[in-house]
Amino acid sequence: YACEQFAKSKQKCLDREVMMRVGFADWKQRIVNEATPLFLYYCFIQKFGLGIPTLSRSKYLFIDQSTGFKREDDSFEEFKNSVLAVAPDADDKIVEIVTDYEAINGDDYSNFICGKFLLTSLYCHLRNIANCKFTTEDFRWYLMNNFDISKLDYVKEALLA
């Protein structure tokens, strides 16, 4: 809702139109599908202590700044090949990681992808559909002030229990 309201303020259009343009559920599903292989490699790197940088890399190494989705170049393949050069069995180990993950979480990988990565993607996506410039700080501040905090009540309850 907060994303749609932010986009609405930039697009100056009605709720229904902005909902269709933002397409939050479609954006989320697409970026999760596109980012899952990358984050499986990141998980592999962390699990087996390869010392290859993961989340410290540039936000835009794998995200197209103009769309918010996976870059169309070979950046991911180059990264994957660099991992395979160090650990030729990576793909087999990633299959094990997938099996373990899905045993606990099913096939929903939306909570597997780093929040900063998702926010960067969403920022670029909204900037693209709003067809205007705004800063990541403005976007973050808006979300912080308009996020429905009641969705985090389960955290409060767990801490008080």
C-alpha cells in the first residue's frame, strides 16, 4: 500500500491506475524468481566459507537501474562462473541447499532474498513506472513513515511472551 501511495504521489493518478502500473505482486514475484539463483549462490558461498564477496557488492551489479529487474547482460553468468571456478561442485551443493530450504519453507523464496536487494529493485521499478526522478532516501523515508506497523505485531508478541 505504501509503495502504491508513493507512486501515486509521483504519477498524479487514481488508485486503480497506480495499482495497475505498480503491479506490486507481479513485481515481487518476478524479482524473487530472477534473484533466487543469485541468492542460492550467495548462500552456498556463505555456507562453505569461500570468502567471495556477496552482499557487499554493488547494488546494481545484478539489478538493471532502469527497470529494477535482472540485468540483461552476462553479469550473473560471470559471477556464477567465478564461483564454479573455485568450487566446481557448487551446483550439486546448491541442489542440497534448495532441498533443505524447501523442506522448511516450501517453494516460496520471497523471504530468502535480501531486503536491501528487494528495496533497490522496488526503488528502480517505481522510478521507471513513475517516469520521474526521486532519491532512495526520499523513498525509504516515505516507506518508513507509511508502513503498516501492525504487520509486525507478531514480533512484539513473541518478545513479550
